[in-house]
Amino acid sequence: MSTPIGLADATGPPLPDGAWTVAPSRSEIGFAVKDMWGLRTVRGVFGAYDGTLELRAGGAAGHLTIEAGSLDTGNRRRDRHLRSPAFFDVEQHPRIVFTATAVTPRDGGLTVEGELAIGSSRLRLAIPVDAERIASEALRLEGRATVSRSAAGVAWNRLRMIHGDARVHARLTLERVKP
């Protein structure tokens, strides 16, 4: 049975202090963007990532490191193009990193604030996150955000085929780090 959680707010028990690590086999990080002039949605996932979250006395810090070359849209040709210098340039910038600097309660969940580093671009994000305890030593965090492709440095758009910004999502299962 899962229990919704928050920081020490009125909507649920407090987010438990301690060190937590992402369990990749029980998690998913993905993206969606419109292409073909907005007629089709391309979805993809990243297959390799790791992360940690440290919660102490109402404060939080953490990171999520994604191997950019692990992206998979189900189309090898498109994936090679996305890994190229036109998009993620994985040879020069092999990792995408989100560094969490604050976790605060919001109505019905949490807001995770931090910096997203894609290549040489840095974006400040405030991501609404749903959190639940799924076992005594496991948490699930789920959040979504819209990321400006141009601000992230992935603005290639021949014939204006790509429409709009990228929607990213993370469904992360965190397991308590044993002391």
C-alpha cells in the first residue's frame, strides 16, 4: 500500500530524512516533442542514469545524472541524429545533469527546484512532484516539466519540422541508502 507524503505539511506524513538512491530498474526518465509540424508526437526514454537525494531537517539536495547517449525513441536513425552535434552532442556532452537545490511542500505534493545542465546550457526549473512511500524503505517521486528546446541548446529545426518545447517526465523509485 502506498502513502502520499510531503515535507512536514498538513497533507501527509513528513518526507523521511536520510540518503536515498534512484533504482533505475524501477524508474523511467523520458521526453516527448511534437514533430512533422506538430502532427506527431515523438517519445523517447533514457536507459542509463543514476541519482541521489539527501533529506535532512527540512532541507534537501540531490542530483540526477543521465547518460545522454542512452536515449531511445524506437528509431535508430533518429536516435543517431539526436546524439549528433545538432542536438545533444553526446561526444562533447555525454551527460545531462539535474541538481536539486530545494524541496518544498505544495498543495497535493512537492516542488523540486534546481538546475538542469544540458551541454553548456543551464536552466533553472521548479518541478511539481507527486511523492509517495511505496514501502518502508522506498519512495516514488513523479514529476513533469516543459523545457524550452532553444534555452537547452537543442534547437535544430530544419524546415521548422519540430513544433514547440520538450515535455520531460521522471518516475523515480528511490531506495534508502543503508548506513
